[in-house]
Amino acid sequence: MYSILVVDDTIENLDILSILFKDDYDVKVATNGHLAIKIAKSSPPDIILLDIMMPEMDGYEVCLNLKSDPLTKKIPIIFITAKDQDIDEVNGFALGAVDYITKPISPLVTKARVRTHLALNNQKKELEKSVKEKTKELYETRLEIIRKLSMAAEFKDYATGKHIERVSRYSYIIGKMYGLDEEQCELLMCAAPMHDIGKIGIPDYILKKPAKLTPEEFDVIKTHTELGGKLIGNSDDNLLKTAKIIALQHHEQWNGNGYPKGLKGEEISIYARITAIADVFDALTNIRPYKDAWINEKSINWIKKNANVHFDGKVVDAFLEGLPQILEIQDKYRD
């Protein structure tokens, strides 16, 4: 059964409306604006019938308060009042009311309007649900495309896509320990796999060379950051913007000795600073064409030694705090 909140400072009016709706709805009543807000926020009704002319807090103020709160902002509000000036109706609609009924009310018309707005609100909820599901589906499809593109780059270099899985999950943990909120951590986890996408444009003979690179070859390797930025391109999408920043900046260093721009300290995005440690830890602890895998202890000590040099010291602290979870991920997604 739908619930309806009737708000009026006149008991007689409350009695009339309560009797009118009691057979079809769970009726709640409030004799003033403060009580109406309290009821609406503690047990949100499906629709509100709200008088305008009330002492202390009028209906407009009640409506404004309810529409400002995420918990109650979507509840349809119908003003019921003796006022009948056009400007009053305009004010009501501007505040978010869905309808405006003048006193004395017509029972049949009032019931019909309540039914109509409940039906419209249900349709709106269903539409929002459908849009949300479609948006989620598109978002997941986009993430899968990003994952596949990232794997294409990783296969050229490491012959496994598990590197991006580990780096992605390490980054999430480090972000959490650093103090990023859940939305930021999710964004980081989804964008981090694109960090080396530019390696698609690097020749295999350099990527897979089983020896130290010449200065000229290393200069070619360094171009993968800007190649990655170009591949991701310019977009208003927050995920792609973040992925581009990470691709461009994950080889920048806290002391300014990184590439491609020689950014220093907090000039480097926090997303790139976090991804950098996740990427380096994974690179150190796994076999590469030019090196054997380091043991965890040696890798961790190297990262600690480079706090406030290669890496942001606060991000190193977050990495160390998250190590138990990071090592679990390392074991679960081992090559």
C-alpha cells in the first residue's frame, strides 16, 4: 500500500483528507512544517500533500527543505492551499512541486491527481532504473575494451595480462590506504591498466631485448608515455581523462628526475604517483627479459629507500600499510 503524508495546520482539513484517502493509502499526518520534515525523513512517504499557509514554517520552506535532502528530494509534493494567484503556483513549481490544488478541494479531482502523480513517479523510477542498468552495461563494456587494449600492450612486453590485473588491484589498495574515497579508488583501479598502453607503439626488439638498453633505445622506450597519452586522446569522460594522466605521468619522479616532463612532487597526479609504485613493485618482483625477479623483501626495501626520491613518501607509507593485502593479490594473480 502506498503511503501519503498530509500536512496542514488545521485539524478539520487533516480530518477531511485522512478520511478521503484512508481506504486506499497508509495516511500519515503532520500539523506543522517541522513535524512534516521529521516524518518525511524518518519514514519517507510515496507522496506529500502540503498546505502552504502555516505558521512558523510555511509550505514553501518545507518543500525547499525536502528537495534539498537526497533522501526526500524525489518524493512528489502537491501543494493544497487557499491561494490561487498565478505567482503562487509559479513559486511552488519552481521549488519542485508536481501539482497545485486550491481549496475547497474536490475529492474526486484530488484523488485522481494523487493517483496520476503516483503512477508518473513509478514510471520515472522504472525509467531511472532502466537507464542505470544500461549505463552500467555500457560502463562495463567500456572497461572490458580498456582491459583488452591494455592486455594487448602487456603481451608485447611481458607475455601475460596478469601484470595489469595486479597493478590495477595494487593501486586500489594503495589508494585506500592513502585516504582516497571509494569512488576515487574504483576510478584508479579502472584507469591504471592503461598505464603502458603506449608500448603498443614500441618495437619488439627493444621491449624484449635480454640485455641493458643503449641510451638511444631507452629514449625510444620513454616515448611510450606520450604515445599512450595520444592513443587515449582527449575526452570529457573522467575515466579516460584519468587513464591519460596515468599513462603520461607514471614514470615521473617525486624529485623531478622522471619523464617525459620532469614533473616534481605534487605536480604529478596522485593517481600517477600511486600507479607508479604499484607498477614498479610488480616489475621488480617478476621476471623481465633483462632481469630476474627480485624477492619481495628486496623489492620492498628498494621502494622504502626511494621514498621522497623516486616516490611520494606518503604513498610509500600507504603501500607499506597495504602490504598484507597486496601480497595476497600477488599470490592470487601470479603468472
